Amino acid sequence: MLDAVKDILLQILSASSFIFLFQWWLDQSHIIRRNRQFPDDQALLIICCAISITLCTIFSTTLFGVVYLNLAILPAYIGILYGNFRSGISLAAFFMLCTALFSVPPGIGNMVVNTGVLMYPLLLGFVRPFKKGKIIQKIGMLWAILAPSMLFIVLMPKMNGKNIYETLSADTFLVTVYLFITVMLGGLFIFCIETAWDRLQIKEQMKGISEKFKLESEKLQQITDAVQLNIMSMDDSGYVTELNEFMLKLIHRHYPELTRETIMSQPAGQLFRKYIDEQTYSRLENIVRSKQRTNAKITCATSTYQIYTEPLLRDSGIPGGVVMIVQDLTEEAKLRSELDNVERLTLVGQMAAGITHEIRNPMAVVRGFLQLMREKSPGELDSYYQIVMDELDRANAIINDFLSLAQTRVSDKEMVQLHLIVEELSPLIWADANLRGQSIELRLNPSLPLLMLNVREIKQLVLNLARNGMEAMDPKGVLTLETRVNEDRVELMIKDTGGGISTSQIENLFVPFFTTKNHGTGLGLSLCLSIAERHNGKIAVESQEGVGTVFTVSFPFEKEESAATTRLLK
């Protein structure tokens, strides 16, 4: 009796092996479906069933020497139902081969009954409705085929004339239990397989949802990183949960040692506490904790920020955090202040220009009467009159330069080549240089493109820069004037061999009334810069003390437009 129980338990373990093996195989997550009609997980199930059939057949025996004990019929039937026609025929043939090799039931008839061959056509017919059915329907289909097959197996001894069921004995009870357990195991195996597949399906769905969520999160992060605003989100406690790249750069401006991970492990208010006063910190804390839409401006160190907050709502509509957008207004505030200064200076300049214009008229009258008085005065007073008249002329020159600098009207321009203007001025520059004992070197490019210039203003610019260079040189100094094309700009270079200019002086060189000379108004270079800017040009200065200075005036030009204009003029 005990041996019979052990044999039944061994068969149960052998028959269950395909369930454990199949579930373990599914959990490895190495399954890739290649065929929709016969997916790999079904193929694995067939293989596991074949292994279980082999084990059950090897350990097959008989109960009490008459009832055939081999639960391989369970994995065989289940494998056929879950497979297709080809795999079902193959598994049935494999079952019969294992029975012939490892188990020897007496007679061909016994072998046909013990392997359930008579039920194979019915099994193959149930394959399609079995796969479409629900779990209860599948268990019912298996029981409808398995119960008669097991009944045939346990009644086979009686059919052979061995009446072991005539009395209600322990042996009969054990055989009945064996029959019941086998049928119940079939239903349990179906349940385990369906559960394993459902778990695999849920796992794949969760993986897909997780990947989709990850992709959407990355996409959202890319969008927030692309927005040129500082964005940060916080939870109910005010701790940072997410931030974009611009916010990270803003925080690094004050805390360069912090990483994204360390930032997201502390309250948002702590990030700026070091640089703001207690009142501003309390205000920032209230903004974050209010979980309401707010709009406030705060000052942190030397920077000004505009802070916008918007509550993050849960499904129930209750605030579950807040998103904060920080806009840096520091540069905007500086530009606004500079613009206000420019507007005030413009107004002052316009007023000064009007005043100086009115001053010229009485100065002209004063100078005229001084000349009359000089003619009627003794000769020894001529030197005094000359000093007064020279100072009046100097004041008039300052007024003229100031009016030119304050000029806002649009000047008349024409298409002209820059080197022609320099050639036209060269005799005047040569004459000035000869008086100083200096020399002039011209390096003019005759193939310069045409530019839209005001000839009178450009002459004034060239003369001012040339005379500045000559005044900076000693006798026998050399002044070089060169024109050239540099990519999309025409350049005029005026180079002297004077003493050079210090770096501190270069920074203030174009500031009105700033001068490095013992005499002069300090308006010449400011006027030159004003003329260049009215032509969309620039002036660059390079200087080396003891070597000399180079002023480079550059004007932009459109290559195609300039070439077309040149062809028309020709």
C-alpha cells in the first residue's frame, strides 16, 4: 500500500514537471514571438510536455500489479490541445514511442488504451475551440476527454478478467483516489498554464506601458529643456521633483557644485537662501507652500527674478504640488535702465544742440565787433585781440563738432568706391604730413566693391583719423592708409608709428570729450564713430605702446548686390 502511494506521488511530480519548467522558462523573459500561428511560448509548452512525458514513462509502473500507472497522458493531452495539428500528431507519436521504449504494458490493446490513442482524433478536433474558450471551458473540454480515458485505463484489468473491484477494499479506494487526482490535476495544470500566460501578458503590457511612459517623460523633458525658461516642479513638501536644463544652469550660477540628484533631494527655498534676506526667503516659502497661481518679483544677490507658480492638480482636483517658472529679469532691467539713460541723453543732446546753435549767432557778432575794434585800437593791443579771436574760433570749432555728433537726420548717400575717396584726400593729407616732417604710405585696393556712402561724412572720418595719427607721431613718422576686402566687409586701415595707447585709454577712446592730447576737444573720435555707425560700420582699435596704433573702419556689403551695381555702372 505504501509503495503504491509512493509510485502515485512520483508520477504526480513527473507529470507536474512540465508546469514548473514552463513557468520558469516564461519568467526568463527570453521569449520572442516569431510566428503568430505557432508562437514560441506554445512551442516551449510542447517541449516541456515532451520532457514530462519522458519522465512519467520512465517511472511508469502498475498498481497492485494490474492497473497501469503512467500520468504522461496529462502532458500529452494538454500539449495536443495547446498546439496545432502538426505538433499534436508529433507529440502523440512521441508518447507512443516513449511507451514502447520505457514501458511494456502487455499487448497492443493495452498500449492503445493506456496511451489514450482512441481519444486523439477528438483531441485534435477540440484544438480550435479549446484555444478560443475561457479557462472554465478549457478545463471542461480536457475533463470531457481525460475522464473517459482514465476510466478505460483503471477498468482495463477487469476487461482482462482480473476482478480487483468486486469488494470495497483499500486497493479499490486508492485506485479511485488516483482516478480523481488525475482528473483534478488536469484542471489544475490548465489553470497554471493560463495563469502563467496571463502573467506574461500583464508583464509585457506593463513593460510596454513603462517604455511608453519613459518615452513620454523623455519627450516632455526635451520640450521643457527647449523652452528658454527656468522651470522646476515640487511636491507637497516643497522638495524639487523635476527641473529643466535652464533651471539647472541658473542654480549652477549660484551653486556650481550641486548636481541634478542633489538638487532634487532638498527644498526649493534652500537653493536661494544663501543669497536672499530673511524677508525674501519667507516670501519665497509662502509662494511655494500656497499651491496657488502666483506672480511675484524677488531679488537674489545682484539678480532680479520674476516667479510664476501654478498648482499641480491630482485626479481629485486637490493640489498635489506646484510648478515654478523663474524668469531672469537682470539683463532686461539693465537694458531698461540703459534705455532710460539713452532717452535722457538724447533729450539733453537735442536741447544742447539747439542751445549751441543759438550761441553761434552772438559769437559771430562778438567776433565781428572785435575785428572792428582791433582796426581802431593801438597796434600794441593786436596780440590781445588775436588771443580772444583764436579762443572764439576754438569755441566755434567745438560747437561745429558737437552739432555733427548730435546730428540725427538721414544723410544723403551714393554708390562709391572707398579707395576713390581716400585718393581724393591724399594730396591734403600729404601736405599736412610734409609740414610735420612725416611721410604717407598708400596701399589702396582699386577693385573694392561699391558702397552706399555719404562722401562728405566719410572724408571727415578719414581726415580726423589721419590727423589723429599724425599728431600722435614724431617727425619722420610714417602714416599708412590701406583699403581691402575681408569676407563680406570693406575695411579702411589707418596705421601710425606713434607711441601707442594704453589699454585703459582705449576703453574710453570714443567717449565724448575724452582726449589723450594736450589740446583738442575730445569729440573727433566720437564723431568718427557716429559717422561709421550711420553707415552700419564699425571701428576697431589695436595699439601697442612704443610701436603704434591701427584704426580699422569696416563697412558691410552684399556681394551679389554690389557686383550687380558694378556691372550697371560699367
